[in-house]
Amino acid sequence: MELDFLLAVEEDKEEEAQPKDEEIQPKTEQALDAAVRPAKAAVAVDASKPVCYETSRRSDTCEAAGDVRLVGRSQTIYVDTLEREWKTRPYCRKHDTYALSHVKEWSLKPFPSGDGAAPKCTSNSSATAFVISTGGFTGNPFHDYTDVLIPAFITAHRFAGEVQFLVSSYKSWWMSRYIQIFQQMSRYEVVDIDADDEVRCYPSAVVGPTFHKELGVDPSKAPSGVSVADFRKMLRSAFGLERATATPSGDRWDIRRRPRLLIISRRTSRGRAFMNERAMADMAGSLGFDVRIGDPDTTSDTSKFARLVNSCDVMVGVHGAGLTNMVFLPAGAVLVQVVPYGRLEWLARNTFAEPSAGMEVHYLEYVVQLDETTLSEQYPSDHLVLKDPMAIHKQGWDALKTTYLDKQNVRPHLGRLKKTFLEALKMLPHGRDD
């Protein structure tokens, strides 16, 4: 993720939605044959707003109602009520030029002048069309949820399933990973819209999801007052997760009376691996934890891994996309984020520490010291990387990422880590009645 964005997170939290341009009043609807015009949408688009408006520092959303005709192969939407053309890229990183270079631009246009100039409908629907993109940084779980899935949930929830996802820059492997989530949000098939030959007609359209905050939802800004707790409830339905809360079995002889601890492994990733993973597991086991080790790489079965995480009471891992699996933890569970050496506490806070509260997950932090990082084996003791991490930060995100995220592995002191695990244990209800 980009450094300039992360440094602006605090501004995002206070910023209210502002219009992108002057307000455009819709024209009176044209009378069209009932066979051509789709039925009215179940939830009307707010005609008092500009067609395209800024919903946060990160996102723009366009909404239009009337006779909506969508031509996917040209990324064009014709709307009879528009007076001018609008353009947008439907992805929640609007100031990130690299991310947007992988996101196709969409145009909302007035009907062409002249009778019969508008493209003829070949498919009609009474749902609201919702155009999103899976370009950008998708493929990294943190970005999958922060940039696409949670914003899509925020935007789609008010339509109560009467919304059809039209996905631009469609990736079949990505959609396979998350199709259960889309099926919870919509009663309609997901369409690879860039490859679509239809002229799809709807009573209304939304282009671009709404971003609130990292891995989170602001209920005060959500049209229907939903929260990230509602999103997590939806995930439990999507993946068949049994545990809403980190409550042990009522049977004191059940193995589930023992709290389960999951170590997020990064053995197949670049950097930030635990060098003493097995010793960590043995130490946790000696404290009474039922220990599991999991590596959520991109080939993992999402449903299977979600069920593993949901079965756990404590999840520990080095800062990275794998910690995004906290979305599957039951309420009352504990997330332990191991922060790599290099003054990265701000990054840890913005990405996982702050979102944990909204998910009703306890949060603990273990900050790696100089004698626990493999960087001390790669650089002389007087090198800036070791002596002055902020000097590396000032060189920009690429330098920071390459040095402290890609090149570094960690070896936590078992004594220090034991104290953290004991603190986590005290936060759980397991064994309190024994």
C-alpha cells in the first residue's frame, strides 16, 4: 500500500462526503415502451445529489436513475436523465495513480441525440446495476477487503439483494475466492462486464463503491446504519462459520475447552517469516493452548481457512496481509500483531490495530527488537537501517517496504512472547469457571 495514503488516514476519518462537481438536476423521464424500460428499482437512487460525488478521500461514487442502458465492452452507461457526461474509475484508491492504471475508466453519458440513437436493450432487469472493479491491488487479501469487499458491502446493503454486480477488470480466480460473499449481497449472477455483449438495461445504476476506513465501516455514514459487525455476520453466513463469539464448549471434557491459538505462517511469502515457528508453537502449547499453524497463501481454500480462523481464540502473525483473516475471528478473540523492526508502529496501528475494535476483537502488539530481527545479520551495527529507521522512511514507501518488510525475518524471544500469550489468555473466557 502507498505511504502517502497511510499517512493521510487520520484526515480520512474526519472528512465528510463532498460533491465532485455542480449538482445536475435530472430531466423528466421519457415515455418508453414497458417492454424496453425495466421496472422501478426497489431502492431509489438519491436524485438530490450530483451524479458523481466524493464519498471519502479514497472514493467517488456515481448514481443515476431513469432509463439506464449499459454497454460493458465500451465501459459506457447511457442514462436518459443526464445532461452531461461523467467519468470515473470504480475503485477505492482514487489518488493512487499506480492502482488506477489497472482500473478501467467508465463513462456515464446522456442519450445520443435523435430518435433511435440510444443502443437497444437486449437484457432487462429490475435490479440496480452496481459497477465495481477488481483491478488495482486485488489479490492481496488486505486490499481485497479494504478496497473492494467492505466498500461493496457498504454500498450494496441498502438494496437488500436487489442489486447486480457488474465487475470490470474481472479476474475469474479472484471471484472464485470470494463468490460466496457476493452471493450474500446479491440475488443475481455476477457479470464479467468488460467481456459482455449485451446492452443491459436497468432502472438505476451505481458506479464505484464507497470507502469509509481501513477494514471498517462507519455506521454514521452508512445509508442503512450498518457496521463492520454486520459485515462479519455476513461472512459467517457466506462461509458457514459456526462461532460468533470466543466461547468455549460447555462440556469441560471437550478439547475445545482449551483455547486454540493460530500462528499465521509466512513460509511461502517474501520476508517477515518466523524463524523459530516450531519453538513458538511448543511454548504456546505449554501454556495450555491447542496450537495450529496456517499459511493463507493465494492458493488456499478461502472457506477452509476461514473455518480454521473462526475455530481459534488467539491469532498471532507478523504484520502483513495474512492478518486480514482477523475478519473471521469470533468476537472476543485476541489478535497479536508482531510488528517488524523499523519504527513501523504507525503502519501496524492504521492497518490492523484500529480495525480490531470495530470487529470486537482484543488487540495485543509485540514489537520486534534489534536482536530479534535478521536485519542485524545483514547490516553492520552502525548502518542507518539499524540505527536510524526514520532516515529510511524519509526515502519513501519503496525503500521502507524493501528494507523492513521484504528483507526482514524475525525470531521473537520466547520469554517476551510468553508474557504476551499469557496476557492474551487472561482476555479469554476459557477456564475462568474451572
